[in-house]
Amino acid sequence: MVASTFSVDPLEQVAGEFGETPGFFSLYTPTDRVLAESLVHRAGAAGFKGIVVTLDTWITGRRPRDLGASNFPQLRGHCLANYTSDPLFRARLAKPSDHTAAPVSRITEIR
């Protein structure tokens, strides 16, 4: 099982569902090395068995087809749970936030 940095649920919650299945964390490396280190440490502490590093995506590409189809969940605040739940990321916010998870649940999103 491989869970992305851009998952809907925080990596700790995803790891809690592995059972006997080994889990790997797919790190889309942020430009901030300290934040990347924080995500890696969290994955290890959560029980992930390894890291899959994506090196070709330093920033998300501009894909007109995806944007035209509104297929870019991060612009709507989705798939950012690993950032919004990261203590280091939250500490660096210009304005404090109590937002700790993705704003819309998967069930609500489907409706």
C-alpha cells in the first residue's frame, strides 16, 4: 500500500488502517527541506515501512485540461491533510489556524 503526501486523510490515520499490509509513504518533496523531514519522521512514527520519493514534481504543474475540468483538488482545499496536520507547517502559518484536516469528508465530496 502506498499513500501519497496529497492524501485526503492524515498519514497517521491512513497508517492506522494498514493491518498486516505494509505501507509506504509517497513523499512529494516540498521545497522546504525541514518540512520534508517532518513528513518523513511522521511517516516513520506512524508505522510506514518505507518512503517512495517523487523527485520530478517540485511544484504542481499547470495542466489546462485538469484546471478546465476542475480536477485540481488542492485549489479547493482538498488533499492537504498531511500539511494542515503537520505541527511544523502549522507553526509557520502567518495566521494561526485550528484547521487540522481536509475541509470536506470523502462522503460529502461525493454528494
